[in-house]
Amino acid sequence: MTPLQKSIEEAVKTFQGLAAFEEPLNRAARIVHGCLVSGGKLLVCGNGGSASDATHFATEFLCRFRDDRRPYPALSLTANGEFMTAVCNDYHADEIFARQVWGLAKPGDVLIAFTTSGKSKNVLRALEEARRMGIQSICFLGRDGGFTKGAATVDLIVAGDKTVRIQEAQKLLYHVLCEIVDERLPKK
């Protein structure tokens, strides 16, 4: 079996496991839709490759997903290097997202977090801060959810032991989430 064939088989197996996500994905869609139509905003975070997914997810709402429509407020908390390095210098890297949630979140907003391992302390701190503030949250997790499992309002845990397959599956999940919400959002 070639590396490509092996990767395709692994991806198909991982994607087939996503059929069990119907209920939590619909819960997440209701939360995101409710936030956006009531004037709230999405705050989105993650580390490494998950930081890229966080920015990608935020862009789907602030720009557009498929069809032309009005922009909806979504901020990637990974996009401000100056702020992040200041927090690392003055506080600790574990606080880079939590401080932004504390400073930017308002009632009705939603935190969307990504952590493939479930072991990102700064993502956990952001979820804890959201909970402290009464902000709903959705977390895209991998493996067994790590120590972050249960910290969000809705967990979407892609089981597996290969980061790349988990991230591919998370991308499908968040695109389906975008699709569900986008179809329900007012276009103007």
C-alpha cells in the first residue's frame, strides 16, 4: 500500500466516525446561530495548526462561507502577535487567550476553541474564563479530549492518535457547522 492509499484509508475511517456527531454539531450550530443573530460575536482560538483552523473558522463568518451575505463578527484570538508576546512576557503563555476573552467577551458572545491534543493549557484557561463570565463555548478536541474535555458547553472530540487525521476531521466538522449556520443566517 502506498503512503497516499494508507492516508486515504485512515482519513475515510476517521471521517466515518463523524456520523456520531450529528447531535453535538446541531447543538453547536444552535449556539453559534443564536449568538450571531442576537448581535453577539465569535471569539476563536487554538495553537499551532489549530491556530490556523481558528483563523480559518473566524474568516468563514467575518468574510463569507459560500454565498454572498453580510459579514458576522468573528475574531481570531491567535492573530495578534504583539498582544500574545506581551502576555507571555508580563504574565504567562497559558493566559494569552483567557485575557482576550476577559477583555473582549460580552454576554451573548461564544468562544470557539481548537486543541487537537486536548492538552493546551492556554485553551483550557480560555474556556475556564468563558465559563466564569457566563459565555457559552464550543471546543474541537482530539484523541480522548485530554484535560480539556468537559470544559466547554459543547465538546466535539475526534478520537484518534494521528494529529493530521484529527485535524482533517475537525476541518470537515467545522465546515459542516459553518454550512448549517450559514444557511440559517440573514443574508443582509
